[in-house]
Amino acid sequence: MNTMKPEGVTVLYFARSAELTGLREEELVAVPTPISSGDLWALLLRKQPRLVALQGRVVLAVRQRYVAIGNQQLSLQDGDEVAVVPPLSGG
């Protein structure tokens, strides 16, 4: 069994990330797994370059669990949801 099988995942955009991309969600196909959270972010930046405005201030949520962008390895499964969660504005 090949664990490097590319997967299809749904990316959900919230708040500022939705404004920057003009999307609420999109399908990503052929996402290698396992993949580091940093490499996943880089993949999202290649697909949606305007997300660079959130660089260093965004977290991802995979299967509704927050993941810091860095070296953490993620094992994505076909049909998983990845949310791009920008910082919430506060006052």
C-alpha cells in the first residue's frame, strides 16, 4: 500500500482569508501525504498568492484541530477539510 497517495481535500476560507481569495472554499487535489503544515501553507500560497498578506499571522485547522504552520507532519485523508483561520480582530 502506497502511503504517498495524493489526496483531495477541501480548503475552507474564513474572515480575511475569504476576502483575499474571493472564495469560501475550494477543492485541492493531489495533495501529497504526509505533508508538513509549512509545506501545506506553501501549497496554499502557490494556489492563492494573496494569502501572503496573512503570513505569520494565520493558523490552519485540520479536521477541526488547530495546527501551527511549521514542521508538524499531517496525514491528510481524501475528503478532509483544512480551514485557513486568520487572526480575529479584537479591540
